[in-house]
Amino acid sequence: MIEIKCFGDICPIPLLKINNALKKMQIDETLVAIVDHSCVVESIRDYFKTSSNEIMIEEVMNGVWEIEIIKK
């Protein structure tokens, strides 16, 4: 599992970090991005709508989200 911490990063920086990590990952590997901006959550959700990757988003604390992506 790969973990990317994106505290304080605003769009599109977290999405760029995620895409760079996904390029290096194998099929069925998991990436977890931790973000603290709701606009980042929406941006990532929209971006991965048409993707074959599995995505799960959970607000783990008030204003902090874990975005889990399984590469398919």
C-alpha cells in the first residue's frame, strides 16, 4: 500500500501526485491519499468517475478525508 499525504495541497496538486503514483503501481495495489480540502475530494471523485479503478472516500475526521484507490 502506498500512502500520499496531501495536507495543505490544493487542486490540482493532489490529483497530480495520485496520477504519478498510479503509473508506478501494479494491478490490485492500493493507494491511500489523505487530504484536507473538500474541493480536492470532489475533484478526485469526478476524475475517477470514468476510471476502472476502485475508489472509496471516507471522512475520517472533521475536514480530513482518506481516499483509497485500488488500481485495476
